[in-house]
Amino acid sequence: MIVVQLKEGENIERALKRFKRKFEKTGVVKELRNRQAYVKPSDRRREQIKKAKYIESLQREEE
């Protein structure tokens, strides 16, 4: 359970922003999206390799 303590005189929008940040860090939404459809392990591996190649190409462009 996510708990956000309100500090004295704190704006509700600010506390809500902290709550949203904590909730995002838990990864619940990401996990739900991943579970919506089954992805074969070979497809998952292929996506990881594709992402790694893309990130590597971006790093090479910077240099």
C-alpha cells in the first residue's frame, strides 16, 4: 500500500504528484500492460536485442 504523508501546509496537488511518482515506481501499470497478451519468450528476446541495438546506435552517434 502506498502511503503519502501530508506535510503541514502542503498543497494537495503536490501530495498527489508525489503519490503518482511513487505509484509509477512500483511498476503496477507496466506489469498490467505486459500481462494483457502473452508474448513468446523468443519474441521477447528479439525485442530486447532490437532495443539494445537501437540504444547502442544512439550512443555511437553521440561519440
